[in-house]
Amino acid sequence: MSGKFQLKKTSNGQFHFNLAASNGQVVLSSEQYKAHASALTGIDSVRKNAAREGAFEIKDSSNGKHYFVLKASNGQVIGQSQMYASLHSAEQGCESVRRHAPEAVLHDESAAPAA
């Protein structure tokens, strides 16, 4: 089973996507986009940059947990992970994005009413 991108429309009319691994766990979340087309471009950027060397940056949060960001080649953040208790878990999260993003199917739920 492959991963999937879940594209949704937010309550304020913007668009947001998550990348879920094959087990259903969300491994990357996007910023909000004003346009549907921009969110699709963001998904394409995740697909392209997930395999790029140096695209992931693991960071420490103020509460001692770890998270990562995925950056485009221009340095812009494309997506961010959840918080992880250990550095090793954050590294595994990066690997999950590398593995799932290129072939992840798109589930465009943005036409459905926002909850």
C-alpha cells in the first residue's frame, strides 16, 4: 500500500494537504494556500523535493521534541512534520516522506464541505 496526499479545503476557504504514510499516519503537513492550483503545485514540489539531498532539516522545539521541515531548492519550506519524542523518530519520519511522497496518490477532498 502506498502513501496518499489528502487535499482539503479549510473552514476559511483556503487549501491544505497532508501526506499520510501507508499506515495512515500523517508524516507531513502543508501551509495553507489561497488557491487550489497553488496547493497542487505544493504537492508536486513535495514529490520532487522529497528525494533531493539536503531537502530535510530536523529542528528542536522549545519543549525538547524534534520535528522536520521539507524545503524546496530555493529554501522555502514546503511542509512540516508532527513533533517526535526522539531525534531517531524524526529521522524515520524524513525517511517515510522520502519513501511515500513520489508515488503517493492524491485524494482531493477539497470539493467536500469543510467540517
